Amino acid sequence: QVQLVESGGGLVQAGGSLRLSCVASGRTFSSYAVGWFRQAPGKEREFVAAITWNGGRTYYADSVKGRFTISRDNAKNTVYLQMNSLKPEDTAVYYCAADVHVTSRYRVGAEYEYWGQGTQVTVSS
């Protein structure tokens, strides 16, 4: 049983930055792979970024590569998503997800067991 809580969303202008946080309760992140996903109105959920349990590897969607950075601080049970050079098309609800069993298919949402409630990111043009 793991609970995830996202924070850090808000309204920003195009070109601005936000840092999202995902804090776990119930147990530490130390043995969990963590992914960030987003969903815009009328669209299906899409993969954004993921990080392995030990932080040794990261994965990014092509649409955010070079602009977003995922990182983790296991001592704080927290995963971050630093978002720079934001674009209007980044507008969505952002979710973090975690699962101890994800070992290869990090880009697939169905692989993750635990999900947060999401945080809204709105980028104005």
C-alpha cells in the first residue's frame, strides 16, 4: 500500500518553468520505479518521463526530451519533474505513478500499480 501525492502545478506563461513533486507515504521510494504521465482534456494519458528504482536510468517522451528532467531523492521519498521551456501543448493534469515490479516497460502506464491524484499544469500562450 503506497499513496502518492503530486504538487507544484499551476499556471505559467509559455517559456516558463515549473517543478512538480511526487511524495510517497506508507513506504519509501527506494525500491520503486516511478513514472510521470499526463492527460489533457479529450486525449488519452501519455507517458512523460520515468526513472528506475536506483535512479540509474531515465526515460523521456520525445515531446519533452531536452526540456524536462526527472530525478529522485529517496531519503525524502520524493520524485521531481523539472519542466523548462513550457509550451501550451504541455497543458494537462500530471500524474506520478510507482511500482516495484516495473523493470523494463517504463513507458507503459498499465505497468504501474500506484497512482497519485494529479496536479494541473496550465501553460498560457
